[in-house]
Amino acid sequence: MRKQKVVYVLRRDPEHKGKKVTAKRELSFGIQLASRLLLDRLTFEFNKDQLDKQINLAIDQEDRQEFERLSVKYQPYTWE
């Protein structure tokens, strides 16, 4: 992953015309990794829940073709 940089510009009092102080801060690798893992987990759970709902609807409507199509898409979510 590329380092993400945040640049802050601190402005002094109006007396110091045009003078700026800049400060830089890099996001730590731990924060980047934790946020990426959290987003991946949330996406995984959302997609799995949506497929669950669609499969249950296909079962309720007794639509065997739709159920089989969705069950193939659901297989990667059952492997752990």
C-alpha cells in the first residue's frame, strides 16, 4: 500500500503576513491495515446477508432454478 500523507497548514496571526507553518502526518500501517480489514469484513457480511435473503426468497417461492443459481454464488461464503 502506498503511504497516505495528510498535510496541515497552520496559519499564524495576521501580523505575520504570508508566513505559513506546515506540518505533515502519515497514517500508520496499523491504522491502514485495520481499516482495510474492517471494510473487507463489512462487505463480506453484507454480501452474504443479501444472498441469504435471496436464497430464502427463492425457497419461499419454490423457484428451484433461482435457488440453484444462487447456491453456486453462495458457495465461497461457506468455506472457512
